[in-house]
Amino acid sequence: MRLLIRPAFYKFVCLLLLVTARWVPAWADTICISHNYPIQLAEYGQLEYLLDPAGDLTFKDVEHSPAFQKLPKQIPNFGLTKDAIWLRFTVKNSTQFPELMFNITYPILDLIDLYYPGPNGYEVIPGGELRPFKKRPVVHQNFVYNVSIPTGLSSTFYLRIQSREAILVPVYIGTAREIYSKLYNDDLLLSIYIGIILVMIFYNTFIFFSVKDWSYFYYIIYIACVGLAQICLHGFGYRFFWHENLYVTEQSVLWAGALSGISVLLFVQSFLHVREKAPWAYRTMNLFVIVYSSTIVLSLLGYFSVAYALIDFLAITGVSFILLFAIMQAVKHSRTAKIFVLAWTVFILAIICFVLKDVGIIPYNIFTSHIIVIGSAIEVILLSFALADKINTFKAEKEASQAIALEISKENEQLVREQNIILEAKVQERTEELQNSNHDLNVALTNLKDTQTRLVEKEKMASLGQLTAGIAHEINNPINFVTSNIKPLKLDIADLQELLNRYDRLADKTDIQSELKSIEQFKREIDIEYIHEEISSLIKGIEDGAARTAEIVKGLRTFSRLDESDVKSIDIHEGLDSTLVLLRNGIPPNVNIIKHYAELPKIECYAGKINQVFMNIFSNALNAIKSKKEQHNESITITTGQEDQFIVIRIKDTGIGMSEEVQQKIFDPFFTTKDVGEGTGLGLSIVFSIIEKHKGKIIVNSTPGEGAEFIIYLPLNITIHQS
């Protein structure tokens, strides 16, 4: 903001002065350089100007143009304009030196061409920021020209100026010694200012890292941008850093102006605590920041005139708003706001003095021409003092708060003592209650474990009862085969014994033929051929019954694995088949057992427990099928296979299926879908614990009405997975 405050506020003050001041121009047309006045500033009527709106007039067009007007100002100031400006002035050399110098001390003009009389007519020396820096007659940020005017004679010179920035043309004319002296003094003053800025930056950077107050951080950014703005305005940046970069040269003044405005707004927000004290002002300042940022975008897009005009507007309104807000806070006895108003007022007074100098109310000299730099330096120093005072304020506030905190801590200490006595009594009371509660919980836990043990035993006994009933029924059938065949077998054997006895008595008989006929008659009576066939059939039935009984006993032995309580390698198919043998009596006639067995290696497991898993899952599948209202050809499909280091057993039924809610709970202890008294809900819980013990997993897939599928994963080597 500070960079563009200068031209914007300058024009504002100029307007007021033009209305109120009485101009008394000295119409001295010729500038006389003498021993008494070895350097002069071209002022008042000594300059004539001509406006070229189209910018297409040539030197021949303007050389004898009657349209030149006398300039009724001390310093030519045309503000922001797209016009080309022609200046004409005459210089008389009354010194003993034929060589003089011109010094135009406003270094940010885009184009400035000097037309001077030469041996063959007027010649031109091109200059300006947009022209090559190394081709300047004198390598300096100001536009400095060597001119030759014979002693005692006069010469007329022309300047053509065109710029996107405000056009200000302070023209110093004098001897080389005086001009170089002025250049040195100007550079020295600006160097001192830059030194002050750098000292303030380093000093406040040290303070920032010491106190960690973000006001210092924003202040560092602020004074850095202020310094950059003055460096750009006075041409130091162009001279020493980027004179070979045309793009930066075009953009630098506007960028510095926008950054200066943004930094001052951010600093004011932090320094005056705008966000906490006046949210409306905080939002307004943020709006200024956004609009300032847009000027950089406009500059990058090439809309320089719009960007400069917008920055002029923001500078005037922003300065007024910040000053008004600071005064409002100062009225409320804010110490920091009072110091800020003082610093800001110093800077504004510096701007007013700068403008008064340009319009001739106060003299144009090294002090007034650099009043902005001086005012800026004073403001920076005052604000630094304000930040230092802020530390003292914080220190006093901290000491006061510490004293209050000490008093409060003493009161709190007394309260703590009293509260400790009460708390100790309550803690003792609460401890006794917790001990009693723990005792009750331990009793309840013991009862719960006993109940759980009884329920598990009940589930095992129920399963054992069902298994025993099935086994008894299965063994009864083959035993019936044996017992029912014994009686007819005895009768057949008795007939054969009688027949053999008759043959034995033949030895004592005399009438053998008659006895043989009698034996033949007996053989026909007992139907000896039928007896032979019947005996074979009866013996075959007894053999079948015995074989079936042996099969049941073998299946029971395989299922129980009573002699294998440790981990053994088994064939998983034997466990499945033995379980189905024991459940044969409970399988309805309409239920088919479908087996899809793959070639599998033996696995390590607790065989009896795995068989218990199969028993519980098959029992659930049969119950699910029996629960269907309408039954047709139902089935239980058993599929085995191998996936990596796991055996996979899939048992799928065509029962009633399960909902998603039921699937989430089927492995929970005591959860059952059966009616009260028909199940304990421990079957699948036991299945889950057995498979978990084997480091396997079980998955259930089911849809209501479409049956259920249990997928069991068992590791080939349980000892590896346990380790």
C-alpha cells in the first residue's frame, strides 16, 4: 500500500491545494546556470509542455508547434496518463564550463528521450526503464545526460516522456560537479534508509524467534515490503538487480505496490488485534487484501492502467480506513493504537510535505525531495518501539496475572486440603463398596461358570443320548437278523440230525431196503433240498448281521477316537463317513447324502474333536431339513478339496436357511432358533471353539428358504500354525 500511497495520495492533496492555493508563477523562460547558481531545478514557467494523446507526433511536428503551454507548477506532474508528454526548456550557460549535465530524479519512467541541438540539427538520446541500461550516458538509476552549451550561450532542449506509471519529471540542471554531488547525496540518503530497514528486519527477526509473537513476523514482512517499495520507486532495484530483465522491470513497481498494501493490512490486523476487537473491520481488511491480490493478476495479464488505477483507489481508501480504525481504537485507550496513529500520522505528514514541495508552497530540496523516505524510516522505527512496548505490556500483564494466580493458588491450596479430607472419606467408602461389589461379582462369576459347565455337559449328554439311541437302533437291526434266523436254523439242523440218525441205525436193521425207502420218505417229508437252501440263506443272514454290527462298532470307534487324545494324522474322509454311519438312523429316506471327495493328504488334528464338529453340523443340517414345511428330494452335499496349506470341507444342505441377522449370532454361546427346552445353543459354539483351537476358520453362507453351506478350513499341519 505504501508504494502507491505516494502517487495516489499525492494527487488527492494536489487537488486540494490547487483549489486553495494562489499561484504566483515566475515567468522566467530561460534557466540560467551561473557561478552563483551552479545547479538549478527547472520550475514554474521555465518549462513548457505539449500533450500528444495519440503518441504519434514527431520531433519536427513539435519543434515549432504553437501548442506548447507554460507549466504553472514547480515540478511537472501529469499523474497516470496514456498521453505522450513533450517538455521544452531553454538553458543559458553562464559558467566557465561548457559542459553541463541534466538529472531527472524520477527513475521509473518507461520512455524518456532527450532532444538536444547538435552540429547537424537536433539529435536524440533515448532513455527510460524499457531501454537498455548499459547504453545510458551515465550509469545510474536516474536519467542523467551530458550536454554541451558554450559559455554565455543558450540552447533549447526537448524531452519526450511516456510511461504507464505516474509521470513526474523533476529536472535538475547544473555543472557536472554539482550534479554528481546531488547523485551521491541522494544515493547516500537512500542507502541509509535501506540500512535502517535491514537493521529493523534483523532486529525484529531476533525478537520474533525470542518471543514467538506473530505481530513481529507480520512486521518483518511489512518493513521488507516497504523497503522493496522504496527500492523500486528510487530505481535501486532496477540499477543493481533486474535492469536486464524487461519483464521484471515492467512489473516490479506494481508488484511492490500490491505487496506493500497486503503486508500493511496483515500487520495492522495482527498489531491492533483487529479480528478479536472488530470482526467487521477484519473482514473489510481481508476484502482489501483480496482486491490488492487481484491487481497482481491484472498486472500479469497486461492490464497495467487498470491495475494502477485500482491501486490508487485502494491506497486512498485503505489509508483512510486504517487511520480511522486506529483512531477509534486509540480513543478507547489502546496504547498500541495511539503509537500506531502517531507513526501513521508522521508518514501522512511526510506525504503532504512531499506534495507541498511539488506545488511550490515549500521549497524543493534534498530534504523535501526525500521526505517520503525519511517519514517512512521514522514510521518504521516508531512501530518497532510500539512492538517493544508491547513486550513491556505483556510483561506487566504477565506479572499481574502471576500475582493473581498466586493468590488464587493459595486459596485453591486451602480448598484442596479441605477437599482432600472429604475425598479420602469418599474414597474409603467407595473402596468398601467396590470390594463388596467385587465379592458379589466373583460369586456371580463362579455361579456362571458352574452353570456354563452344566449346560455344556447337558449338551454333551443330549448329544450322547441321541447318538446312543441311534447306535442302539442301528445295532438292533443286524442283531434281529441273527436272532430271527437261529430258530429256523435249529429246526433245520434237527431234521438233518434225525436224517443222520436214521442212516446210523441202518447197521442194526435187516431189511435195509425197507429202511432206505423209509429214509427217502422222510427226506421227502422234510424237503431236504429246501433245508439245504434255507440253511445257506440263514447262515448268510447271520453273516450280514454280524458284518453290519462290526461296521457300526468300527464307525463308533473311528468317531470317538478314544485311543487318540493327542494330535494324529488322519484321513478326513474316514471321519466324515464314520459320522454319517452313526447318524444313519436319523437320516430321513428322502434325504440323499451326496459326496464329492477329492484326493487329499492326511492332516494333523484332534480326531475326536473334528468328528464332533462334523456330528454337530450334520445334526443342524438334518434339523434344518426336517423343519421345512414341504419336503421333496432333499440332500446334504459334502465337498472336499485343498487350497494352499488348508483342507476345505463344504457341507451344504437344502434346509430352511438363515437370515443375515441369525448368521451373525449362530456361533454365540446359548444362541438358538429352537423353541425353549429343545436346545441349549452350544452346538455351533463348540464347533467354533474346536476349529479355532485347530487354527482354522469356519464360514457360513445362507439365504432364507435356500439352505445353508458351512465351509471349514483346517490346516494340513496344526503344529506349524500353532507356532
